[in-house]
Amino acid sequence: MMKTKQFGHTDLNVSLLTFGCGAVGGLMTKGDAADQDRAVAWARDNGINHFDTAPSYGNTASETNLGRALGRNRDGIIVSTKVGLDEADYGDLAGTIRSSLEASLTRLEQDHVDIFQLHNTLGVPDNRGFLGADQVLNEIVPVFEKLRDEGKTRYLGFTAKGATDDLHKLIGSGHFNSAQIFFNMLAPSAGEPIPAGYPADDFRLLLNVAKDNGVGSIGVRVLAGGALSGSEARHPLGIQEVAPIGSSQDYATDVKRALQFEPVVAAGHAASLPELATRYVVSNSALCTTEIGIATLQEFQFATNAVNKGPLPSDALAMIKDIQTGFAA
């Protein structure tokens, strides 16, 4: 059975592997209902207790499918969902956030979620506009806290994407219980220092900062959107063009760099690049849980087996570090 770990300063004990219900993998957005139900049931039977979704995944399909697949028995299950805001929403943040969560609860067929997360890029303009840490703290957190006080969510979280200063500010604010943190072999800076010139975002040990502040961490993009499979081929259910987050400027470059880790697999430290990538992240003791998005049950079974094998040996981690240092050169 999958081990669990205390999630920051909350009373949640979260499985080391989280079932990701996003569109990058695609099972919970485009898959057959029978396949979705089978995967969720298998996950539950094997000790995976956290399911992460969002209304934006498959234009609400993910939440609807997860609500059906979980069935009526929610004992021991942890569900997290999100809200993403556009600048057009800023005139009525309270109404927009409330209606988003209430609609999510209807689709999920439950009266509350365990974690409600802000799902925006922070401190950097993007297609949704600009949202900085101060606006989050002054205008959005009070709305989140009211929903928590009403019992619609137990804990508050955010996706740690954007300007590193803003991310550190939110984690240190004391208002959040959870953070989705980008961490993988191509973008390792949330878990360890990176050399000058390293071709990825510098999140400045965000995993350690989260742990020090009692904030539960959810490792995301563990396979760099699939690039750490070592192949540019995509499953038909998944998003066909995946923009990197935190790593290179394009997916093809991520795949090219991922292939440079193959000698670590050849040395016998893992059976495949995805296993190596998964065990790399669980080797960081500051991480609470790692989230894997999937297209098939078999992919999730492989991820489960990788997590259950545990951390990589020190010599494997040293080989990975040498390869990462070469990226900066």
C-alpha cells in the first residue's frame, strides 16, 4: 500500500502519490467513463487518497468525471480543486470565486473540498492579465477565508507559478496551507540550489521554504509535462502541445535534455526515464506528495510502482547532479 505523509501543519495525511485529473494526461478529461472509474478505483484500492482537479481541466469535464468515479463512499478521500481568475473577474472577486467553488462542489457531488487553490500565474503578466502577491493577500485571501469559515473548503492553497519573490511571499504569509510546486529533474531549483546560468526558473528552494512554514507541498510537472519520458510523442487523450513550466522555452528542448539522463538508467538505477524522474522527486524529503497526470491506468500503475520503490541511491543523485550542472555550461 502507498505510504502517506503529514501535509504541512494540516491534519491531512496525504498519499505520497496524488492522482492528477488534468488535461495534460487527459484520462479524466477525454477518457472513457469505464476507464476513468477503473483507474480511480484502482488508485483507492492501492492507497492513493488524494485526487486533484480543477474546473479548467476539460472545461469542467474533469470535476464531473471525478465526482462520478469516486461514487458515494468518500471515506478517507482528499479532494482538491481550484479557481482561475481573469482581469475581468477583479470587479467581483467574491462573487466569481464563490460561484466557481459552488459549481465545482456540484460537479464533484460533495458539500466541501479539502483544499481550494488559486490557479493563476503570480507576479508575471500572462493571457489572464496580472495578479501580484499583494492583491492576492488583500483581495483574494479574505474571500477564500470566508468560504473556509462557511465549511466549503477545509484548507487554502495556490499554484506556485510565476515570480519567485511573489511565491515566497505567499508561502511566508501564513494564510496558505498548500502550494503546488514545480519540481523535476529539468527544473530542480525548488529542491536544491542551481548554478548560475542554469536554463530554468530559480524557485530558490521553495520546497524547503514551504516545509519551514508548515505549508504542504504538492510536486507538479514531475515529468515536465511528459518530456521526461524522453519522447515527443503524445497520447491521443492528452494535450498535444505542452508548454513547459519552469524549465525550457519549448517542449522539444526539454525532451532533448531529458535524454541526457539515460546513462543513469543504463547504470541500473531505474528501469526507465519516467521511473527515474519520479523517484528523483520523492528523494527530496521536503516534498509531501507528488502529482502524476495520466492518460491510462497503466501509466498510473507505473507511477505507483516508482513511488513505492522509494528514493534514489546517493550515487544516482550524484550522476543526475552532474548532468544538471552540464546544462548550465
